[in-house]
Amino acid sequence: MQLKEALSELRKLEKKKFVQSVDLVINLKGIDVKKDNIATVVSIPHKIKDKRVCGFFTQRSDVVKTVTQPDFIKYKDKKMMKSLVKDFDFFIAVAPLMPSVATNFGKILGPTGKMPTPQLGILPKEDPAMIKAVIEKINKSIKVRVKEASVKVCIGREDMSDSNILENAESFYRGLVNVLPTKNENVKSVMLKLTMSTPIKVEIK
């Protein structure tokens, strides 16, 4: 079934009491998830929701929740550290602070895939316009790390238009396939689903 048809079928299902997410499930084959170490950030054309972003800066920012260097010491407390990591989807940092961020937060942020990276999250300076621009980019990005042979991501919400959902799905699919060792050959199957629905198998070309 084509993506558009599958989405139409999902729209016909009984409505829930909440706005469901629209998820794309990509099942992989011929990949050793431990050895191949596949991780990427895929840009999508339409924002799904505002991400919760925190910045590691030398001074407080009016644009984003900030953890300044003098605050680092208090996150040696495991409870505070866990709470910080849980409360935010993305972390950004100014470049000069990165060695200290890596030392103090790397062990926790690294395994969760939330460590600031040059690709998305390390800024050359603490400029409000630059911070706003990177947050805008984050809000239209999906960070993925392949830990098993199936990748499931939210590519939209029920209250978004069909065209926006479909464009997000196609963009994410192309972005992920592009980093796979043998591209399309590594894709076993693709499915589209709502939060509470059964997946529908689809074709994306």
C-alpha cells in the first residue's frame, strides 16, 4: 500500500480521546547494530512539536533554559542529573565549554544520545539569534540511533495535514536509508501506524 492510502485508512479508524502520533516503523535487515553503529540526525520539513531544549552556556540565556558552568557541580548529585536528562529532549552548548560538558555530563548524555554534537547543538558563540536558529533546526530534526533491527519514529500527529505528514515520512525515510551500509537493500519492510493502531505495511520509493 502507498503511504497516502495507508494514512487515509488510519484516518478512518475510531478517534481516541487524545491526539495520536503518526509513527513510521522501518524494519531493517543485513545489519549488525553493534558493529555498524548507525546514528544520524534527519531534517524533516514540518515541525511536529516544540522540543524541550537546554543549553550549557557561560551566562544565562533569555532564549533557552540554561545550565551555566558554576551549576555543573550540583549535577554530581545523581537524582538531579537524572532529572535534567529526563526533562529535556536536546542539549546544546557553546564550543569553549564542550570539554567541561563532556567531563561532567558525557557519561549520562552519551548513552541517551543527547550529547551536543557539531552536527546539531554546538554553537561557536552565545548569540541569541544563533541560539534561536539552532532551536528552530532542532524542532525540525529527528535524532536516531539504531539499537535494534527496527526503527520507530514519530513523523507527525493526527491534527497535522496529510501532506505535511507524508512529506515528513518521506524525508525521514530517505534520511535514514542514506546512512545505511547498503541503502535500500537494508530495508526489510516499512509500516505506518497511529499510537494505538495496528501497523499498515507501506511502500516508499
